[in-house]
Amino acid sequence: MLNFSRRRMETVGLPPGSLIHVGEKRMEKTTISLIDYDETHFETHEEISVEETFAFRDRENTTWIHIQGIHDPSVVEKIGTHYHIHPLVMEDVLNSDQRPKIDRYEDCLYVVMKSIRSRSELPEKTVSILVEQVSILLGPNFVISFQESDAPIFDPVKKRILNRMGRIRKLGNDYLAYALMDTIIDDYFLVLDDLEDEIEKYEENLILDRPRENPYGLYQLKRQILYARKAIYPVRDLVVRFQKTDLALVSESTAVYVRDLYDHVIQLIDIVETFREMSTSLLELYHTSISNRMNEVMKVLTIISTTFIPLSFITGLYGMNFKYMPELEREWGYPAVWGIILAVALTLLVFFKRKKWL
Amino acid sequence: MLNFSRRRMETVGLPPGSLIHVGEKRMEKTTISLIDYDETHFETHEEISVEETFAFRDRENTTWIHIQGIHDPSVVEKIGTHYHIHPLVMEDVLNSDQRPKIDRYEDCLYVVMKSIRSRSELPEKTVSILVEQVSILLGPNFVISFQESDAPIFDPVKKRILNRMGRIRKLGNDYLAYALMDTIIDDYFLVLDDLEDEIEKYEENLILDRPRENPYGLYQLKRQILYARKAIYPVRDLVVRFQKTDLALVSESTAVYVRDLYDHVIQLIDIVETFREMSTSLLELYHTSISNRMNEVMKVLTIISTTFIPLSFITGLYGMNFKYMPELEREWGYPAVWGIILAVALTLLVFFKRKKWL
Amino acid sequence: MLNFSRRRMETVGLPPGSLIHVGEKRMEKTTISLIDYDETHFETHEEISVEETFAFRDRENTTWIHIQGIHDPSVVEKIGTHYHIHPLVMEDVLNSDQRPKIDRYEDCLYVVMKSIRSRSELPEKTVSILVEQVSILLGPNFVISFQESDAPIFDPVKKRILNRMGRIRKLGNDYLAYALMDTIIDDYFLVLDDLEDEIEKYEENLILDRPRENPYGLYQLKRQILYARKAIYPVRDLVVRFQKTDLALVSESTAVYVRDLYDHVIQLIDIVETFREMSTSLLELYHTSISNRMNEVMKVLTIISTTFIPLSFITGLYGMNFKYMPELEREWGYPAVWGIILAVALTLLVFFKRKKWL
Amino acid sequence: MLNFSRRRMETVGLPPGSLIHVGEKRMEKTTISLIDYDETHFETHEEISVEETFAFRDRENTTWIHIQGIHDPSVVEKIGTHYHIHPLVMEDVLNSDQRPKIDRYEDCLYVVMKSIRSRSELPEKTVSILVEQVSILLGPNFVISFQESDAPIFDPVKKRILNRMGRIRKLGNDYLAYALMDTIIDDYFLVLDDLEDEIEKYEENLILDRPRENPYGLYQLKRQILYARKAIYPVRDLVVRFQKTDLALVSESTAVYVRDLYDHVIQLIDIVETFREMSTSLLELYHTSISNRMNEVMKVLTIISTTFIPLSFITGLYGMNFKYMPELEREWGYPAVWGIILAVALTLLVFFKRKKWL
Amino acid sequence: MLNFSRRRMETVGLPPGSLIHVGEKRMEKTTISLIDYDETHFETHEEISVEETFAFRDRENTTWIHIQGIHDPSVVEKIGTHYHIHPLVMEDVLNSDQRPKIDRYEDCLYVVMKSIRSRSELPEKTVSILVEQVSILLGPNFVISFQESDAPIFDPVKKRILNRMGRIRKLGNDYLAYALMDTIIDDYFLVLDDLEDEIEKYEENLILDRPRENPYGLYQLKRQILYARKAIYPVRDLVVRFQKTDLALVSESTAVYVRDLYDHVIQLIDIVETFREMSTSLLELYHTSISNRMNEVMKVLTIISTTFIPLSFITGLYGMNFKYMPELEREWGYPAVWGIILAVALTLLVFFKRKKWL
């Protein structure tokens, strides 16, 4: 099922800024988790209500509110109201059909990205890509992140905060936002890995000259690469604009890491482009392989037909029932026909050899 | 029927600024409707004459004059004269063959866009796209919009004004112009939806290996995507230039919404490009599918011919009427021929197996 | 006959600025016509000599000298000397193999454009494009235009001056230069119209599945589109640079109209690009159509061969002349063979049905 | 034989600035000629030694030293030392594998270009392109030019100086450098002419439906176009940078002519691009032509086979030797079979007519 | 085996700056060599320990530490700590999956490049490319270089230092960094040479019309070109940014040489692009060659079948056993059949001649 423009339909005709969920409902109940930390302390709360998060609003610490499930406009609306977020941002959060982008509002930064994961599908074990929208809101001393499903995509970040790995506890909420983006981008590499396996599998099959009969697989592969590309490409602009955000929101010590992010995105785009070229080459190879096999089939048919059709004509000739056929009466008639047959066959054999068909 | 350059012919050789209608007449009579509103009041008039609209000229309110049917130059000329509009604008309004663009004149902004809708055509239910030109004139305190037919494309905006939905009653005529453009762009998503359905239908057919015999459908699909692209692409530049218009015409509170418009257009262009790639991939898949089936047909032919042609030669051999053919006299002759036949058939079977043709 | 670089040969090795005609001679005798006008008066002279034009040199009026036939270097040289025109300009006027361009000299503007017209060629009525070079020289109070043949391409402008249509009599010689360029660009639309007819004709043939046997027509069509593109593309830069020319030569009131010119050129480029894509799609459609028909041919061959070759084997079997063939003696032999034949035929029929070949 | 990167090998691992000749030796002995001229006088010396040229170093006149054969590093080194030329320039002069470029050193300008000529090769008379590197050094009052072979590529310039044609004697050494570059660029037009002839020849063959059996010719043509492109493309940048060189080296009166050079290069690039598109179209046309002919071959085979195979079955049927075949005994048997044969043949004929195969 | 994104997996989920080796272990033990030199002295140490290198830290001379084998994080960490290198640089050094890039840190410059070498693989002797990552760190008075394996890629530079060849002993450590980069870039030419040989080999095979049966070789070739391109392309940006580095790190006398580097990279990119076009052309040529041979096969089949199938029908006709077949009784029957056979054969021969199939 394609999902490029389908869900837009639901908002067509509504005034901008209307809070309505656009997209598939991916989980039953919206769950909210919260981590509040600074260099020395931290506390973590799972499955709390929206209202409970408000208590952490005025602390100096970095507060990370992570919301899984965006199908409930009321939850999003309450957060928007409490944290003074622009209505257009709230509309975008609820619309799972955004293009990756970054928007700067007065005192907050709004980032939309696509988290992608790959899944193998039986029986051919073809890779298919799952896309999920993630929104990250970077405010004065908080980060609010929204995702569509309950996939544990941000667990590595949680683990790092809890175990004081790296610098995450030392640097502020801007570093947290960077860490979330970095985690999503890291996942892109995993997906490209799976696509690479898929490409290799096709390649091997074609080298060993056993293309699968149905060319749909290669078509599917090309489409998955297209999906990955669609998620990754806009991230380049996003990261560039994230780098250029003024220092009130993103500190200089974090900015160094964002440059690293940029390197990764460039590398990802390189890989995706290489994959596109490879999949095109594979298709060409597939076509050539079919042509080659067709050619071989035709050669066999031609050799056999061309050899035996003239011979059958000769036998047909002496199978005629004319009363007066002098050759039939002769004793040497039958051996002579055999001689002719062998001569014709030999001549054709030489001809085929010369044409390099044998 | 193509309509890229056809109608230009009618104006070739005329001096610039001549008021003449270029295009198909799409409705019988030009109808004019007017909505005059501010935050607290509004009045609406349907099917009024040009002259009746002039009364609203000097009010402080926002006045929206919507004209359906542009085939009558006299109506357009009267409006042009009364509202002091540049003759080149009036010429462009009457010429339904414009490229989407935005032009800035001294105290008004002139926007041309293409409204597109899709229609299913029997019996194949292929999608075909209807294109209609819409002109929007944003003046000091009025908006004048022109469309070619009486399709109710702006009804959602009317409804919003009447029902005070969103901010439309609070913000001025620049927001109204934005709302009209937004409505046209929203319709693009609906058209792309239909094209997506069409692509999916083809895809499904090709996966189940039942391509329709006539490849014209895919060609038609590619063309519809081309039409959609032609309508959507120039809108990007248009929106960018709309954003950069100085604040005398477009207020800052409206400008925030225009950024949203830009996001939508970028997303639309993304989708259209994806569709183009997909339709090309589909065509390749179609070709591969034909090649594959041809290959299969050839294999069947080759297997049958290659097996039976040599056997027929053998039977032909012993069908000859030579007087002296010793084998014919022997009692074991007939069973021996059967033995040869079975041996040859078996050998070929093994050969085909090895070639992986069976 | 191609004419991309052929005629350059004639000037290779000559020093720059040599006055020599490069190109085909398209008419017998160079003819000069002159129109001298201002808002209230005008006079027109046909077929005058070069020297007679000099009398109008010092008048305040706008003088338009139109020269048809550029094969006579002496005429061009006299004009160049009298009007103080740079030798390189004169060389370019005589060389009908220029790329469309605009050159700014101290007190004059030199514009080269290609006027294109289409011609239907029998018996296939394929469109072929005629290209003619037009040079326009905009000086202090005169316009000198050169064309290769005597085709009446500027008649609409003459008519407008004579009949005071539009603003042409009110605005100066810069507007005249604009009007000439506009007329050439208007003709492009006519040519694209004819190309569109041609594309439609091919399309219709392919939909009704009756491709003409010789694919050369489509190739020709692609080439004509290439020619049109070659004439139109450089005009965009030309118009942009014409717009940016300082106000000494092009007045502000004319500049507004040049913007209109730019819109037309952009639209033309859009159309040409669309045509290119369409012609490529048509070629693909043509290929697919051939493949499809080949497939159908092969299927018929395969069905007939595959059905009758085994049957012929059976009849061959019982056509053998062995003395001891027990079946031949039996009374049920012949009907039994018929039974086998029908059974085999039926089996193959079912097989073909299942393969969806019938 | 390709020659893209071959000769680089010889310098790999050497420190930059090492004077070593890279490339094929194209002539036996390096020959030096010298022309010294101003507006009123000139003297010319052929086949002089390096040391003899030094005498002209301090004159006010323009001195042009032309060196044919660059395989002798000692000659180049002496010149480099005497005229104070940067070692990197001398290294580049000796390396015939440079990309066309322009380098500005303190008081001299170093230009590398490729001179190309075409040669017809028997028996197919295919065009092949010869590439030769030309280096031009523009110093304070001298021009030193180097070429690989003794081909008389600069004879037109010599002739112009000797015969005082054009402005060459009036303008300085910058104009001489321009004239040399102009001469090389003029030769490009000749090569493109030959390529155009080649394209036309292929075209004509394909229209008359007699493609040469070996497609290698078209491939060769594409490659020659690639070679021409490789020589021409970088010249655009080169000319632009030549135009922007400060006035100490290139005077304003020469700069006007360089603009002309730019026009020529743009035109050349246009032509080469057109040729590339045409050669691609020709290849497509060639493919289509093969497909069409294959289709025709298949049709003939199918019509004949499909008609006679069923008929042969019928004759085979009544060629069987069963004792009890009632039809064989009947007097109407033979005519009846003829009737059936004619009926079957007629039916198939109608079938083929309807399929439009006949 | 592809290696685009595989190894990233190992770092996914780790915080940035973690020192972990990513990539294949290419040698057993990390070995360190050191050269310390100025214009008059030098000393060289092979296989020393990390700690031993620290003694050279404070000397005025240029110190070059070259480390082969990056699989041991402890070695890299010690160096990082002692020379005050940013943790992100150290992470990148250990990750052999970087894109070529240049990063500027406070007092050092970090360059990542890919060294490529080619290897011929039996039995087809196809070229395959080995890629190895090289990191170059340019600090105040030292250069530290890291490579993955013990391939002697920098031996030419060592030799130059030892033998005082060129300027390397006179210029500082920035020139050393330039020399290392130049050496890597020089190796690119060798690889392109081998690819060129490979292209030529394929070309020759196709001209002599003996394409290898398996098209996989061409596909492999295209991929090797892709690999080379991936290594070379990013170097252009890298060199440009190296040129623009401020003079504290790169002196002016070295900057002149970097311009030369840029010329080489542009030339390399040119060659790679040419190779890509050529490999695509080769594939087309291969396809055409297959089509042509298929066509020829079909023609032979068609000529033989079309000639003999009707003749076999005639013989079959007179092989029927009807009692009343008047022709069979006639004495002229058999010769008449021969006459018909010859007439039919002749007619078909003429037909084939006219179709130009013979």
C-alpha cells in the first residue's frame, strides 16, 4: 500500500491550524514518559498523564518528555497550550504526513524527521521499509518528542542518560535534541545495510545465472530504495539549518557534534545514490541475462529445425506413392538416401560451427 | 486532445494588451458573486451584475468578488477600468493559457494558478486530469478571483467565512488571497491521490502477471503525471515570490501561513517526482514482463519442436517406399524404432532438464 | 540536410571582422524597405536603395529600415559605415550561422534571433522546420532589421504601425525592437502547434495499434523538436539581458512589456520540454507496441506448431512401412489413432488456456 | 587505442616540477621558428636553435617563438630558464596529457589547449579524431607556443602576419595569443563538420533501411564525439578566465575579440551536445530498425509454418497404412482432402488478413 | 562483497566520540615508523613504540609519524592524548568507513582520503579495486598518517626525503602533507589505467564480435568504476578547502603546489566520467550485438523452414494412400512433382533475395 498523499484528504478543506490527526492509528493508547536530569541527578517516570508533566516545567534541569502515539488530539493540544507552542506546530505534529523539515519559532525549534526500519517479508525474504514520523520540539529547557508507534527507537538515548555514557549528562537540552536526531540517523545505516544484503542476494543470483522468474522483486527493491531516499534526502537541509540556528538555542559545544551529523547524512546520501545506480545496473543485467537465455533457446531450436527439416523433406520425397519412381526400384536407392542424409547433416554441422553456434 | 499551445494562435499578430478571450468557452453565462465581510459583519450576493459590485469599492471591509466564466471580455474590461488594473493583467486574465505566475503591479498583486481535478474515464477507469485557470487579484481592500468554469472550487473558503471558521474573518484580504491559493493547492493532493490509485492498480496487475495487452494506459498515466507536474512546479516560485512581497500588501501575520504553503508545494513536487520515477519503473517492469512471457513461449515451442522434429524424421525414414530396405522386413524393426524414439526423447528430456528449461 | 556547422568552413582561417556572407543565398536580390514614423505622421518606402535610406538618418522620428537578403556584403558594408556600426556586428549580420544572442555596443544594441516556420512535407505530411536568421540593430533613433529571405515575417508589425494599433506609434524605437522580437516569438507558438498536431497524429496511430512500419518518422519528429529547442532556448538569456539593458536604450515603459516577453519564452521552453518528454514516451510506446505484436505472432506460431507437430509424429508413425506392425492390422487401429489425436489436441488446448495464451 | 590516463604512469612517484617528457614522440627533431614584427617591420626565421632566439628577447617588437616537438626536455628547459618561467609550467608543457586550462603566473599567462583534426579511415571511411596538445605562453612582449607534431596548424596566423591581413600587425602580443587560440577553435568547426557528415551518412543508411550489420561504427562515432567534447568543453572556462585577466596582460582592444571567441565556444558546445543527442537517437533508430526487421522475419516464418503445418498433418493422416481406413477406399476421398486443404488455407489467410500480417 | 554501510552497525547506539575500531582487521600488529628531518639532517626509525615517538614532540624539525594498522584503539588513544587531538578525530581515524573529507580543528588539519589499488582476478583477469582509508593529521610541526594495511603506499615520499629529491626537505610539514596527498592521487591514475585496459579488452572483443557469454563482467567493470568514482569525487571539495585553509597551517609556497593537485583531481573526475559513459556505451553495444546475432539466427531458421515446409507438404500429399489419386498413376507424375518443388524453391529464393535476407 502506497502512502504518499493518501491521508492528506482528511484535512482538505479545513482551515490551517485545525487540530486533527492525520494518519494511521498505530497503537491503542498514547503513553507519555519523562526523564528529568542534570549532571548529578536524574529521575524517570513512565506512563504518566499529560498534567503530571507540567510539574517539571519550571525546573532548571533538562526535561525530556517523550510521547508515543499521536492519534489523540486532546493530549497534543494540552501540551501545546501549556508550553505555549504555535498552533501550526501542533497541527504538523498531528499530521504524520510531513516532509522532514526544521522550523524556527520565537523560542523553540521544531524538527520533523522520518524514522525508518526494515522488515523481511516471507516467503522471498524481500526487505520492506517501515516509515514513522518523529517530531522533536526543542524549547528553553525542555525537549518534547512525539512518535507514532511504541517502537523503542530512543532506548539508546535513555540508556546513555541513565548510565552517564558520553557527554549527554554534561551538556544541555540542545545536546539531547542532537542525540535524538543522531539516533534516528544511525538507524538509517541499519536499513541501508539490509538493502545492501538484498542487492547482494540479487547480484549473486544473476551471476550464477538463476534469475528468479518474476522481476517484481527488483522493482520492489527499487521502491524501497526510493522510500529510504525520500526519508534521508531532506535531512541534509535540515541539519544545515540546525547548524545555523543562533546560539540562544544551540550552544557552541553542541554545534561541533552537529558537523559530525552532517558528515553522516552526506555519507548516507552517497550510499543511497550508489544503491540507485546499482539497482538500475542490476535491472540491466537481468534484461541482458533474459536476452542471452532467449538467444540460447533460439539457437537450439534453429539448429535442430534446420538440420532435420531438410532431411524430413528427403524422406517425404521417397515416401510418395507414384507408380513410376525409378529410384525406388534400385537396390542402391536406400543406401544412397542415407548418404545424402549424412552429407546434408555434415554440411549443416560445418555451417553451424563456422557461425560459432556450436 | 492536447492543449499546450493551441489557443495561442488566436492572439498571434495582435498588439500586446488587446482584450480578447483565448480558450474554450466552459459555461454559458458569466456569473458574479460577492462577499463583503469584516470581523463582525458580512453580506453575500450571488449572480449580481458588474456594476452592482462597484458600490462596495470604497468600504473599509474586505470585499471578495468571484467571477465564473471569463469568455466575455466586456465584463473583464469593466472591472479593469473601475479598479484601475493594468491592461496587461486584463489580457492575461482573459487568456486561459498562462503559466502559473505572480506579478507585482503598483498597488496590486496578480496571481495565476491552475486548478486541477481528476475524472475517471470508462471503460478502463483511467484517470484524466481537468485543468482550469484561476486568476487572483489582490488589491488595497479587495480580492477579485476569476475562474473559467462554474466548478465550486472555492466553496470551502466561502463556508469558512460564513461560519467564522479559523482566522479568516480576523485577518485581512491578504489572508483571503492566501486561503484561495491554499484551497487550490489542497486540491492537488486529491488529484495525486487518484493518480496513486491508478499506479497501484497497474502495479497489482503486473505483480499478478496479467498486464493489459494495450500499453497505452501506462502512457496515458505518464501523461497525466506530466500535466499535474506542469500545474504544480511553477507554484513553488510563485509562493516564494508571494512570501517576499513587501508588507504593504501581505501582512506579517499572513506571511507565517505562506511558509506552510511553501512546505505543501515542496511536498507536492516530491510526490510528483516520485510518481514519475514509479511510472518509469512500471514501464520497465511491463517490458520485462513481456520479455519474460516471450521467453516462456519460445521455450515451449523449442521443447516441443526439438523433441518431435527428429522423431518425425525417423518415422519419415521408414515411411519411404524403397523396394530394398532390409529393416522393414525384419520382425524386430518396429519395436526397434520405438526403442530409438524413446531413447531420443529421453536424451532430449535430460538435455532440457540440464538447461533448466523444464 | 543538417546545417549545424557546415557553413563555418567558409570563414575558417580568415581574420575576425572580414565581411563575407556565410550561408545559403535565399533570394535573388536584396530589397530594402523603410518606415519612418512618429505619433502623428508616417511615411513608408518599398524597394529603395541603401543610399536613399541615409536621408532619414538625422530626423527625430523613429526610422525602421528592413533589409531582406543578406548575401550581398556591399549593402551591409555601406549601412555599417554610414551608421557607425562595429565591424564585428557587420560580420555577424552576414553570417547566418549565429547562435541567438544580444550584444551591447557603445550606442547600439545588437540582437540575433532565429525565426522558425513549419512546413508539411508530402507524402507522410511530416512537419519540417525552416530556420531563418534575423538580426535587429537598435540605434539612437533607428531600428535596422535584417532577414535572410523575403518571407513576410514582420508584416503584423507594419500593419500595426500603419493602422495605429496598440501603442506602437506612441512609444519609441525601443518599443519597435520589442515588437519585432515579440513577433518572432509569437511565430514560435505556431510552429509548436504544428509539432503538437504531429505528436497527436502519432499518438492516435499508436493507440489504434497501427504504427507505421518505418520508425523514421518519429526520429524526424524528435529532430524537429530539437531544432525548435535550439532556436528557443537561447532567447531566454537574450530577453533577460534585454531587460537589464540600461535605460538610455530601453525606456521604462517598454521594459514592462519585455517582462511579458520573458513569460512567453519561459512558457515556450516549458512546452518544448514537454514535447521532448512526449516524443520519448512515444518512442517507448512504439517499442512496446512492436514487442507486443511480436509476442502475439510468436504465440500463434507456438500454438499451431506445438499442437500439430506431435500429431504429425503420430501420423508419421503409422505411415511407416514395416511388415510387422500389429496395430495396422487391427480394425480399431484407425479410430484409436483419431482418439489419441483428439486427446493430445485437447490436452494442449487446456495447457494453452491455463497459460492464458488463448 | 585509448589515451586518457596511460601516460601519467611515467611521472607517478616523481616529485612535482621534474622536467620529463610525457607522451608519444610525434616527430624526429624539435624545430623552432621565430617571427618578430611590429606595425611596420617584420622578420621571420625558420629552424633556428634555442640560443638564437634569445637575441630577440629585449626588443620592443612582438616576438613569436613557435616550437614543434616537445619530446626534448633540454630545449624546453633552456627556454624556461632564459625567459624566467615557473618550473610547474615547464613540467606541464612537456606533459602532453593536460586538461585544457589557463594559469596566471606573475608576469605571464599559460594556456593549454587541444588542437583536434579529423582523419577518414578506410575501408568504412569512418572519421577518427587526432588530438594534439598546444601550449601558449603569453609574456611581457613575446608569445611562445609549443605543439607536439609538425602539423601546420598555425599557418593561417603566419600568413596573416606576413600579408598584414586584419589587425594583427597593429595590435600587440595579446592579440597574437588570441589569434592562435582563435585558429585552434576554428579547427574545431572543421572536425564537427566531418562528424556531421558521418552522422548524415548513418542517418541516410537507416532511412533507406540498410543498416550496416556491425553496430561498432555507431559506437565509434559516439566515441569521436566524446573526444571532441573533451577537447572543447574546458575551453569555455578557459576563455572566460582569459577575458577576466587584468589589463596588464590583455589590452581592452583585444578583449572585445575574446568575447567573440566566447560566442564561438558556446556555439561549439551547443553543436557537440546536439550531436550527442543525435547519435543517441540514431542508436535508438538502429535498434528499432533491427526489431522491425526481426518482426518481419518472424511474421514470414509464422505465416508459412502456420499454414502448412496443419496441412501436412492432414496429408500425414492419409499417409498412414492402416488396413481399415474407409476414406481411403472412397472415390471422393482425394478430392475431399483437397477441399479440406483449400478450406483450411483460406481460413488462415482470412485470419492473417484480419491480424494485418499480410 | 559490498562494503558501503556494513560496518557502521558496530557503532550504532554508541555515544559520539567512543573509541572503537570499525572495519576489517587488515594486518596482525600495528607498526609505527618515524622520520624526523629538516633541510640538513634527518633520522629515521622503523617499528618503534608509541611512547618512543613522544621524544620528537618538541623539536623544531618536521616529524612524520606513519602508523600502519588502525585496529588497536589503545595506540590511537595514546597518540590522541599526547598530541592533544579532538576525540571526534580519533573516532574517525578508527572508523575505516569515512567519506573523504577535510576538517579544521583549532591547531590541526584532519584529512581523510581513500587509497585505491587495482588487482587482476583470475581466470577472466577482471580488475577489482582495493580501497584503503588513509588519515593525515597536520599539526604545528608534525604530520601523523594512519593507514589500514601495511601496503607501502608512501614509499615514494620516504625515498624523496631520504634522497633530497625535489623541494621536500626545504619546505615544511605542510608540504609533507601535500606530498602524501599527491602520492595517493597519483595512484588513482594507475587504477584508472587498469580500468582503461579492461574497457579496451571488452571493446576489442565486441568489435571482433565475440562477446563473452556472461554479461556479468561488464557489470563488474561498471561497479569498479563506481568504486573509483566514490573515492575520487569527494577529493575535489577536499582540495578546494585545503587551498582555502589559512596560512598559519599551509604556507604560500605550498599553496602553489596545491593548485596543481586541483588540476589533477579535475582531470581524474573527467576520466572517470568518460569511463562511465564508455561502459554504458559498451553495454549498449553488447545488447545490439546480441540482438544482431539473434536476428541472424532467426533468419537462418526462417529461410530453411519457409523453404522446406511447403515442399514437405507436397511430398506428404503424394504420400497419401487414397485408392483413386489419378496423378500417382501417370508416368509424368514424379518428374512433375520435382518441377513443382524446384519452382517453389526458386520462387522463395527470389523472395529472400528481394528481402535482402541472403
